[in-house]
Amino acid sequence: MNTLSITSYPKQELPKLGVLTQLVELSRHDYIYIKEKLKPGIELEIAKDNSRIWDSQALAVFYKGFKLGYLSQSINRTVNRMIFNFGDVKVKVKSAHKTDLFKGLDVLIELR
């Protein structure tokens, strides 16, 4: 006859996962004025942009009032759902392109 050994394991919390994405349309906004100040870990603001009538889900990303660009349309729906279901989200600079700062700015979006 086999015996069953029951052991209890400590409760483990899942790591905070986020969405890593890239901003689009960097060169069309205020990004040129503050691109040198954006370092990894700096927190950014995100807001719905109603001026884009062709994209009702548009989310703009700001740094101290300067518009950097937009989240891509492929990720907008997911982030809007995160905001609707869980409240506010935190957006941080993950990394910038090393040689050409207009080629990309990676951001990490996490739940607060």
C-alpha cells in the first residue's frame, strides 16, 4: 500500500508582468525637444487622444506635458482594456535606440 505525503508549499506571488512596446510617430511631436532627457526608468504619462478621429482607441504618451508619440494601434486595444479593468497603468521608459533616437523608444506598461 502506498502512502500519500501532503506537504504545504509557501504561497508564491506571480511577478508583475507588463507590456513592452514601442512608441510611434516620435518625430511629429515634442519628442525632439526632450529626447536627451529620456533615460531608462523615467515614468511617463498616458492619456486618451480624441483628436485622432480615425482611431477611437488612440493613446498618447507624454513626458512632463510634452507629447512624445502614440502607442501603436496593435497594442491600443489591450492597454485600453487594462485601464478599463484595472484602473491606471504605469508607463516607464525601457530603452531608446542608441544611435538614432528617432528610430525607437521602448516603453514598459505595467499595472499600478
